[in-house]
Amino acid sequence: MSEKNIRLEVMQAVEPQVAGFMEDFLVPIDKIWQPTDFLPNSQEDGFFDEVEQIREEAKELGYDFWVTLVADTITEEALPTYESWLMDVEGIDQHSGKENGWSKWVRAWTAEENRHGDVLNKYLYLSGRVNMREIEITTQHLIADGFDIGTDRDPYKNFVYTTFQELATNVSHKRVGQMAKKKGNGLLGKMCTIIAGDEMRHHLAYREFVKTIFGQDPNGMMLAFADMMKKKIVMPAHFLRESGGEISTAFELFSNCAQRLGVYTAQDYIEILRKLNDYWAIGNVRSLSEQAEKARDYLMKLPDRLQRIAERMQFNQDQHRFKWVEANGML
């Protein structure tokens, strides 16, 4: 049987468990928070007073902070790309006339994620500290350009990616929230913290998908995990670009901001890998093929190897002037 057919059989075998995953890791729509729970209510008389408070608190936040928050928002706003990509993964069937559990998961996950970009976008607009038109242009570029995260239609690779990426976004949003709170911006701190909570739930779900697949097809899952780590886990916004230019170094420049700020660092990447190796207990997986054994050996040694590289890495400390923020004259 081909590897593709094995993956499809495993996805079909696991599908009956997806309803339970949705119950465990997603929140019913009537119970989950919505953006308006955190933003000024435009129907209330005090709306403009609340907006003025947002604008005043926003003045305390520095340039790197705004670049990082804008890039996080743009990443969340490119959600249509992520949904369409996942809907095309093998085993996620939305065309058979009977929607399967996997496609229900993707839609429900997308619905939860959609609130993140909504609340952050509205906050940025009300803050008065960024150039919204430039942000909107970058967001449109990112959706129009699409992305390639190196997973093809392979569900195993896609679930490794989403497991890793959801934890990375949890770390980033949580730290941005902590920094906002320290600067006296309690509202933004709450927003980022609750978004981070959503990302953690989603991470736990995708982590469980991979663990379940390890039980069904340990060889295929080990090889997929190793393949993704050899390629490196690229962020969803790696094709980021500003207006008037081609896809360039914008994502790298943003990453330098996040590194300088301590929001998401090379060390975080390494720690996430260590956590996944431990949770999936890859050292204890039995009955592996020779090829999968080599993949496991690579994964077990990779964190220490990346640690040595990270200790030698140097990051550009110069502040690139992004069009998203430069109109404020903040230096």
C-alpha cells in the first residue's frame, strides 16, 4: 500500500474521534468571547471617552512593540489562506455529500481563529498609532500571495506544523499582552492574553491529533515530523510584504523586532521542539523501520544542535522603518 493510501486510511480511522476533540478543545459559540466584549460599545454614550482612553494608553508603547503587534494582527487576518489550505489536506473531505469530522473541525477552528484578527484590527484602528491603510495593503498582499509551509496535502505534516505554530502564537500573544499590561494598557493586555488562551487550546488539540496518529502509523508520523523540522517551521506570514514592493525581507525584519523585544525568539523555537519530543515520547516509540529510526535519532539530537547554533546567532539591532508605523513619527 502506498504512503498516501496509508495516510488516508489513518485519517479515516481517526475521524470518529474528531467530535470528541471538538468537545474537548473548542468552545461553543454562545459561550466564547467576542471582540465587542473588549472594545468600546459604539451604542453607549461613553464610547468616545473609552476610545480616548485607548488612544492615551497606546502612547506608552514603543516602536518595536507596534511592529510586532501589527505583524501579529496581519498574520491573524490572513485566515482565509489557512482555511483553504487545510481544507485541501488529504482526508479532510468537504465534497463527498456528507461532511466528515475533519472538515467540521477545520471550519470550527477557523471560526474561533477569526475573532483574533477582528479584535486586534479594531484595536489598532482605535489606537491612532498605526497607518491602517498600509496594514490593510499588507494584509491583502498576504492573502493574495498565499503561502507554502512545506506540508503539501500531507495531513501528518500539516498537523506537525499546526501543533508547533499554535504554541508559537500562544507564546507571542501572551508576551505581547504581558508587555502591554506592564505599560499600563490593561485592555490590550486582556485581549492578547485571551487570544493566547485560544491558541493554547488549539495547540493541545493538534498535539493530540499527532499523538493519535503516532499510535496508528508510527513510521509515517516520525518521518513527517523529521521532514518538517529539517525544512524548519516557517511562520504563516513568511511572505509578508509592504506596499509597492515584491515579497522581500519584511518577515525577517519583523522577526528581528520580535527577537529584540523578546516576544518570540530562537530559544522559544528550541523549547517548543523539546516539548513536542517529550509529549509525543518519541524516544519510546516501538517497531520503527530503519528509516524512521534515523528520523527519530535526528529529532532527538536536534534541540541540542539548534541550541549550539542559537548561541552563535547574531540579530540585526537596527530598526527598519515599516510603513505600518512610520506615519506616527515614533522613533
